[in-house]
Amino acid sequence: MPSAQTLLPNTKISWLRRIFAGNGLLWALYFVLVLVSLYTVSSALSSELYKSVSVGGLNPILKHAAMLLIGVFAAVMMSVLSGRAYRYALPRVSTLIMLVLFVAQFVLGQSTNGAERWINLGFITIQPAEFLRVYVVIWGAFVAGKDREEDPRKEFNYWMYWGRIFILSIMVLLSNLSTFLIIFAFLYLYSWVLKAPKRFMYRVTAIGAIAMVLGGAYLYLAPESMLPGRAVTWHNRLHGAVKEREDRFAITDENRQEQMGRMAIANSKLVGRGPGNSKMRDSLSQAYSDYLYAIIIEEYGLIGLL
């Protein structure tokens, strides 16, 4: 009969396997990314840390760590859900959550760099666009799970999938064109991975190419008076990218953040300045949000870029 000492290690291993169900390598990769997030984001939070200390607010690094801990807890809870819950309940519940989030963004949206992208709940800010990326994966898996080789509705199901994502993405488009394009680039590649019907993918490719050409031409050629809301910003950025201007390196009140971000990227010299050695993070007022990526590239170089 085995002793208590012999059973104890096996009991611990069994307990860990129940908590972190599934592929152990995926869990290891997940925790590596959590640690990388904690370390890299902490480097860009110096200005926010100073503000919080000055006014006696919550330490932003601890706040970020708390958010990561909530994410780990959510991942554990999701890993123990049954396959039936993923197949039937999660897609529908996620749709309801996304609708609530985008309505809340429209009503309670907090402006950052001239665009309402965040929902401020006091103790936490939420960006619905980030949840939309998860939504794309959830519904893609749901549609792919219904696939049958001889299913005549297979192509129709993918049209409905794309239409659903497009409708929800309108709120993202109104505030952030780059995020909108990233989401649809991911959706396009993800649909190939899911083995969507080739005829559907060819049609989507043609529609997307035509939309990008016509949309880009309109943004470039149309006068600002004919452009709504954020489209004026996209128009100016497109002209700035295409035209060679003598003052393209001049720093003004309007382009200060953009130019500082470029300087941060240039400072990396591909190899990076090293963790915590950013020179530009204190000059970027949005270093912890919109320009966080520039600070990561400055410190970690090509590795941070990838």
C-alpha cells in the first residue's frame, strides 16, 4: 500500500492538471506572454506612476498586474467549460456582450487622441475593439464546427460570419481605422485557416481590393469639407505619407506625439536600448496607450517589433 508521501506529489500534479486543463505547452506560452506583458508595459508607465504617486492614486503597475491576474482567472474558467457550452452558449452570449460594449462605448466613450475608444468604469478602462478580436475567433470556431463537405449552406454561413463582424466593426471604424483594418486582416487570414470555401474567399478578396482602392482614392482626393469625423485625420495622414514635404520632420503641437513616436522607433536602431532604457517614454503623454508599441520597439528593437 503506497504511503501518504508517495501519493502527495501525484495529488499535486492531478490538482494542477484539473486547474490548467488542456495542452500544457499552450499554458506555458500563455504565462510567458503574461510575464512579457507585465515587464514591457511597466517600462512605459513611468509618467503614469509619477502621477499616481503625486495624487495618491492607484499604482498603475499594480493595476496592470491585477488586470493580468483577472485574465489568468478568466482563462482558467474558460478552460474548464464543456464543449457544449462553447458550441451553443458562448457564441450567443459573446454577441450580447459585444452589443452592450459598443452601446456603452457610444454613450460613455472616453476620448483618446480625438477618438472615443475607451469605456471608463472608474477602476478600469475597457476597449471594446480588443474584445472584438476574441469575438472573431469564437464565431470562426463556431462556423467551422458546423462545416460539412456537402453542406450547401457552407458559403452562406461564412457570408453571415463576415457580415456579423462587419456590422460590429462599424463602431471601431468610426474611431480607429487602423484597428478596423487589423481586425479584417486577421479575419481574412483566419478564414483561410478555417478552410472557408475558395469561391467565397476569392469574392471577398475582390471586394476587399476594390473597397481599399476606392476608399483610399476618396480619402486622398476628397476635400476635408466632404469628410466626416475621423476621416479628416485619415485624409491628412494619407497626404502626409504620400507627399514629400520639407517640414515633415518639424515638431508642432498637432504632430508632437506622432513625431516623438517615430523618434522612439529610430532610437531602437533595430537592436533596442534595453529594458527600462527608453529615452522617449517621458516625452510621450500617451506612452502607456496609443504609443506603447513605439516604446516597446525602442527598448526591445526588432524582437519587440515582432
